[in-house]
Amino acid sequence: MVKSAIRPLLLLATVIAGGCAPPLSLVDRPCPCGTGFTCCAASNVCVRDGDACGGPATNAPMAYVLTPMVRQGGTLLVTLTGSDGTAPTTNRNNFTVSMHPDAPSSYDVTIPHGAPLGDVDVRFTAKGGVSTQTRAVFTVTEITVSPTGSDAGHGTRADPFRTLKKAISVADSGDIIQLLNDPVGYSVFTGEDRESSLPRKVTLRGESPTDTRLITLLMFSGDAEIKNLKFEWRAFVTEPGSVVKFDNVVSLSGLVVKSTAARARIELTGGSALRSGEFPALFVQAPDVTIKMSGGTSIDKGGENGGEAVRLEGAAPIVDVSGGSISSTGSNALVDLGGGTFTVKQWEVYGALNFAHPEGVATIEATTFRRSGTNGRAGIAFSGRSLSVQESTFVEMGITQDSPDGKVVVHGCRFTQFTEPAYVLTAGSLDLGNQQEPGYNMFIGLPSRAGIVPPALSVLAKPGMAWATSRATSLNGLVPHPAAVMGPAKTPEYEISDKVPVNFY
């Protein structure tokens, strides 16, 4: 039998990424052809410009693999039939293709890190110009880990690794590490290191936030994304400028942004939950950190020793939260010591938001404040520069204000069931609604057993240190007459210190 003289010159591969919508391929489509393609008259099909049409597809090389799956960054063996063993020279997917030294007509194909997931079609063009395509020659999968796997495996869905440690050792930028369900948990007892460091720009993904458990310290040395798992230990962000995202990650027992991680960006969404009984659930020490929370994110500091759910020590943090909750068994749910900028919308707060830095700026909308389990009368303790509270509700809680230069606007809010003054103003200015911007706030106190309703507003500052204005604000159902509150006075509705101007229009 005479050996065929046709030699393969090109291995051209097109990846169809799972879950993506790739551009419509015109290869092998009937003529007429689009821009960048040539019509082969003999076969009436389109090929890319530069590819030869050749004759009929006889004696064309074909391909097969023994292992149909390969992980991102992995290598597999592709064997050609109808070939004399000459190695291909190029391919269109940036796969590294090299002749296998021990297997004639076979090639080692190395998949790049971050390659799209899904089936791979392989096209061959022989020396004579004969072009043929084999569809779904192999499938690219995530770097997969399973409690039933082996670290001697290939790290694919069909042959997973056993440990996250092994997956991290082969992962690189753009890869996805997929943890299959393990209700017992990936921990030191199953071969993990006590501390794991995730490579830059790698996604760590679980199957389920109830049945995929990870029990290890996790270090982020760059951008990363954590999704859909139950992470039961602390995480540390250390690299400057890192973007770290948590999506549907529950039971995270503490997130620490270290002092070296300046300009980091932290995102929590999709019902992610931080829980801690010993440390702050979120502790930021680095400056210029941006924190964004949405989609039902919850932060909880339990335990008998109180403490803050969130503690911000780095300078000028930017915090943007909506649609979630924060709670602490201590008096403070959040403490800002860095003079940050806060936007809070549609949050449930148990405990106080303590803006302790004189440069703090906060805007709060449609948020409900309730007493925490043990301590605290203030829903907001404000010592900053500017505070705006709109359309919010305070149940058994109020606001304290003691910044000499602080300006506070409270409009459309409802204070109910308070047993002490709902608003204590010791310094700064308070706008409960002026002549141009009516506030329409409501203060509804809870009577004591003796039937005495506590003061709604207490102004305790020295003369010249505090000013308050209001229009349409109701104190226990009544709008006070201006004459009743222009001088020293103390009634069940309000408490005013000597010579402090408080004007109810």
C-alpha cells in the first residue's frame, strides 16, 4: 500500500464557549460568502480568506482523542489519521501544538489558561489544499475538584482533582476552579493547607452555597471572584488595587482588607453573608477602599463580646450599600474612623451606624433602624461633616449629633417607640425641614407607665453651638407653635436648652 503524500499543514480550531453566544461561523456554509471568506466553486462552501479550496475532501486527515476532556491550562493528545506525521504549523485558537515524540501522527495540544469552556471543533488543511473539519473533538472544562477525585487526575469534570490545593497549583489568570459539592467540607482534614492563596484573576466557584463547604484561610493576592459556596473561614485581601467579588457566598466568618491593599474594591452581592462571633465581620485597614454591597447582602456580628459588624480604619473609604442588612450584638453595627463617603439605601440596620470621623459624609434613604440585641439607643451616631437622612424609619432608636461643623438634614422620617429623646443635638446644625424644603417628619414617643411621653428633640449644646429648623414636623401628633420653643423650655414633646435657637415654622 502506497503511503499518502498528503501532509497536514494547518490545525485550525474554533472554541464554542459554554454559556456564551459566539459569532455565527461561516466556515463550510453554502455560498455566497460574507466579508473575509472565499467561495469554493467545486464544493460550493465558504472558507476563510487565505485557506485553499483544494479538491474534493478525499484522503483528508481526521482527528480523534482518547481523553475527550481537558481542563483550562491542560494538555491532551490529538491523533490524526490519513497523515504522515508532519506537525501542523498554526492554529486560530492560540493553542500550542507540538509533535508528540513517541506517537507518530499525534500532537500535544496545550489549552491556554482562561480558554473558553465548551466543545472544540478542529479543522485540518492538507498540503494539497483538502480541507476538512471534525466537530467536538474535545471539550474544555473548568479546573475541577471533587471529594471523590484524585490529585493524580487530569482536573477535568470527568477526572477531577481531590484538593483545592492541587487546583491552585495549576491555575493561572482567567481560569475557573470548580468545587463540586462536599457537605463535609474541603479542609485540613481532607488534605487542604490551613492557608490558601488564590492566583490573580481566578474564579473560585462552588456548586451550592449549602453543600459546597470550604474551610480554610483564603488569601487574595490580586483580582478574584468567589461564587456560590459556603465559605466558613476568614479571607484576607492584601494586594493594592485588587478587585475581589463575592457572589452568593455565605457563612464567610470575616473579611479583612489589610493595610497593604490600598485602592482595593470589594463587592458583595447575590445574598452573600458575612458572619462573625469573634472579630468584625468586615475589617478594613487600607486607605481608599471601595465597598459595594447589594442584592440581599447581610453582615452580622454575633457573640457575647459585642463589637462592630463593620470596622473601617483606613482613610476615606467609599461605601455603597443597598438591599441588605447589618446587625451587631454590640451598640455599633458600623464604625467609620477614616472619614468615608457612604450611600445607604433600603437597608435593615440593627445597632448604630457610627460616623466617628469629622470628615465623614453620609446619605441614607429608605432604611429602617432597630435596636440591637443588647445595647444602644442611637440608630445613627453622627460626628461627621454632612448627613442626609431621607424617608427612613427609626424603631426604639434615634439620632445623636455632636459635630460642631456638622450639617444634618432629616426629611420624611418616622421615629417611633423611643423611650429617650429621639434626636439629641449637642453641636452642629439640624434641618428637619425649612420653609423651602418641608420635612414632614413624625416623632411618636412611647409613653411610660406614668403616661409621660419622652421628649422628641433634645438640644443640649451651649448657646451658639447648635441650630435646628423645622416645618411640618410632628411631635407626638402636634406641630409646636413657634412661641412655645423659642426660649428655655421643657415639655413632654421637646427639651430645649437656654438660648439655643430652635425654629419651628
